[in-house]
Amino acid sequence: MTTHEALDEKTLRTADLLSLPPTIDVELAGRAFGIGRDSAYKLVRAGEFPCKVIRAGRKYRVVTADLRRVLTVPDPTTPQGNAA
């Protein structure tokens, strides 16, 4: 599934989260948490979004690696049982 196809889906699967680029927009990150666009932006502006957000000019970008960490998405490159 491409990133564009993931945007069209309501629910993001583990495979979708693993295929995302290094940063994503707030709307897609909010969808991963099951929250809507407006609520996601409110959390970002309040400094309460559950993972790392970078402000780039007037835009916000969510760090995908931190999103995966918060959602406890397993890293396929790390052997299970090997604590990172």
C-alpha cells in the first residue's frame, strides 16, 4: 500500500505505519491515533500531541519513528527478544 492509499483508508494497519516516510502530516498521524483532524491540531497547538511534532514554518510534521514508538509498532529490523 502506498502512502496515498493509506491516506484514503480510515484505519491504518501496522504495514501502513511501517511504510510511511520519516515525517507525516498531523491529519494522518491523528488518524493513526483514532482522532480527527481538528482534535489533532488542537493537541499540537497545545503541545499535547502524544508524539514528537516538528514545526517547519507554518506547517507541522509528525516524526514517524516516534509515532511508531508511542503506538508500540514492532520494528521489523530488530529481532524479537532483543531489547533496544
